[in-house]
Amino acid sequence: MAVTSLWDDRDLTDEQKLFKSSILRWAERNLPLSRVIKMNREGHPFPQDIIKGLGELGVIMGTVPKERGGLGLRWTDQAIIAEVIGYIDPSIATAAGFMAVGSGWGFTVDRYAGDEVREKYIRPAMRGEGFVGIASTEPGGGSDVSNFKCTGVKEGDEWVLNGEKTFISGVEEAQRIGGGYWVNVRTGPKQDDAPHKNMTAFFVPIDTDGLTPTEPYDDAGRNAISTSGFIMEDVRVPDEYMLGEEGKGFYYTMEGFDNARILIGGSAVGVTRRLLEEAADYIKERETFGRPLAKYEGIQFEFVERYIEMEASNLMVKKVAAMQDVRYDEEGWLARTGKATTYRPKEIAKWIAMIKYKIPHLAKDTADDAMHWLGAAGYSSEFIFETAWRGVMSYCVGAEGGANIQKIVIGRETLGNDYVPYR
Ligand SMILES: Cc1cc2nc3c(=O)[nH]c(=O)nc-3n(C[C@H](O)[C@H](O)[C@H](O)COP(=O)(O)OP(=O)(O)OC[C@H]3O[C@@H](n4cnc5c(N)ncnc54)[C@H](O)[C@@H]3O)c2cc1C
């Protein structure tokens, strides 16, 4: 653990401090940086003791309400938990990726699922005994969420799903420990002026007949959790495995992305904080020309720039998580209910897109800077920086939505609807 502390936690609640200290204690025993590095070198599958450990810590889907078996945490709590997890896992792959995907999407599945899906899949996943993920992306592309080709046709009281999903996190892990995916398919004719309509979301267990996983990708980073996909050939799921209402999958999917992106933002703050701490320890110690590296402006001022950006990002995540709490408190967060009074959903989406765009890039750039500050040592996997760079990059290029897509969401709200590129 780093000697330099760049973490002032006096504004945390007692419960948040308790989460922070128990996660750090758990990580010291079970997930030191050396193990994060090793897991990223050796590749998936993601070790079961860590999945179980995260479940026991209560960090997976903590925001599921108490009456449905969750801890009933606020998004402000879950975002701080995400930060601590990013801090212990700067590869954002092992614990952080798993927690963020599982919690953001798991919570949203829980909101729209029937009792059977909740009992059989959500509850075990909360305990770290299963995996719940998102299967949105298709071979034709991931950004255009309203134009997917997978289909669903109703036959009696079942739905028959066909098509392929690709670049999906955790398929290998779900096969191993059980679980399933939020899967979007088209269930009605495509309307050219409103392609997002007639998309429906289903929960599809990974072991359903007709579902065949595809080969894992050999990714640049985030190697401790698998990325692959699956083909669905006449996959049958019961009517009650539909999430929410028929034809409204696009809206629910946007909600799921919002939830996952808040946690990615929180995790990336934690990653940046840890990288700065680790780098600070080194540059204060290492001397060239008779002085510590930290004394040279070329290094100190770059360090300070990243520190300022990190603390500004931290405040942004807190603001955004608090907006999400208001949204769920009002239970009117969907504009179509007419109940959202404090923030418009698209306004919250803009803030969420800002943290999803900015903070993973900050974490990646900090890792890049730190490699320069450390010289050859920074380039070696003896230190965490190159592992972190490779891992965080996944959230810059695409995972949970590409960078430009976030900018389109922000542009829509700042310049107006007339300037969105897809119209
Ligand atoms: C490690 C990893 C894990 C992933 N895990 C999952 C998962 O669990 N589930 C899942 O469903 N998906 C997952 N994805 C896929 C991810 O959701 C997609 O990468 C993302 O949605 C972008 O889709 P794409 O990669 O097909 O890029 P494309 O949609 O082909 O876009 C390519 C590039 O063009 C940009 N672009 C697209 N449209 C525009 C436009 N109108 N204007 C300007 N620029 C544009 C994009 O930002 C992107 O940079 C994962 C990706 C990675 C890297």
C-alpha cells in the first residue's frame, strides 16, 4: 500500500468509511497490487475467491432496495465503493470491472425482472455466486443501440431469440459460476423515424439451449476478465424473462448504461488516486542529479495537474451520484411517467456522459504520465502503471459506450437536439 495518502475522507459518512476500511483490509489480504498485475498477465478466468469476496463485502448491487434483498445503499455510497475498488484494482478489470458491470446492470435487471429471475439469478449474483452482465453489442457495431439485428418472436408463452452478441464481458465467468445477460432484441418492425422503438430486453441465462459462446478475444488489457460473445439459435425464454414491458428495451438500456457509467466514473477516480499515490512514493524517493524527481518542475507540475483533475472528477462523481439518488427517490426518473420534477433524465444523462468520457481518460493519461515519471521502471510490470493503462483504455475506446457517443449526449443537451448527428 502506498505511503503517501492523497485521500481526505473526512466528508464520508460513517457507513462509507466502514466500507472503505473493510475493502482496503480485504484487498491487503486478497488482492494486493502484485496479484492484480499477475492476474492481468495470466489472463482469465477471473478467480472465484475474488468474486465471492466482493459478494461477502456487500459491494455487488448494494443499491438494490432492502425489500428485495439488497443493502438499500444510495448511489452516492455505491460510487464511493466503486472508487475504493478502483483504488485497489487500477487495472479496472478484476474487481473494479466486475463490480461496476455487475452492480450497474444487476441493479437495473432487478428493477425490471420478475420474481423467478430475481430469485434464481440476481440474489446469487449479489452474494458473488453468479454473474449478471449486459449483452448489447453486436458484430455490426455497439454504438447505435437502436439498430440491433437480433430478433425475438413470441410463440405461445415463450420468446424465441436469434442473432449474435459480441465483445461481451464475463461470458466465460458466467459459464463457470452461473448467471446470465440482459439481452436486447428487436421484437417488432423497425420504424425508420424511430428505430429505438420495438426493442425489447430479456434476461437470458448463459446455459440456455441454443446459446453458444464464441471464442474469447485476446484483448490489450483488462485481461483478468474475459471478453467474448455468444450466438443465439432459437433460444427460448419464458415470457416472464422479459425485462419490463415489450418494446421499451431501449429506454431501460439507457437506464442501465447510466447506472454502470456512474460506477465506471467512480472507479476511474480511484484508479487515478492510486496511480498518483504510487507515483508519488517513487518520485519522492528516486534521485537524479542529486535531487529527488519530485523536486523537478517537469515532474511535480504534471503531477499537480493530474491531482487537480482527479479531485475535480471526484466532486463531479459525487454530484452525479446524488442526482441519481434524487431520480430514484422520486421514482419519476423516466420522463414519460411525468413525475420527474427535479432533473430531466436527459440532463442527468449529460452529467453521467461527462464523467464516463472524462475520468477514464484522466486515469489513462495519469498512467501514461506516471510511466514517463518513472522511466524504465514505469514501463515494466513490476509497477502497476502499464497494467492500469491497458485496462483503463478499454473504457476509453468502448466499454460501456465509446468516447464520441458520450460527447454526442453532452452536445445534445448543450447545443440542442437540432445538432445531434443521427438526425
Ligand atoms: C473490454 C471491453 C468489454 C466490453 N464489454 C461489453 C459488454 O459486456 N457488453 C456489451 O454489450 N458490450 C461490451 N463492449 C462493447 C462496447 O459496448 C462497444 O465497444 C461500444 O458500444 C462501441 O461499439 P463498437 O466497439 O462496436 O464501435 P462502433 O460502434 O463501431 O464505433 C467505432 C468508433 O466510432 C465512434 N462513433 C460511432 N458513432 C459515431 C458518431 N455518430 N459520431 C462520432 N463517432 C462515432 C465510436 O465512439 C467508436 O470510437 C465491450 C468493449 C470492450 C472494449
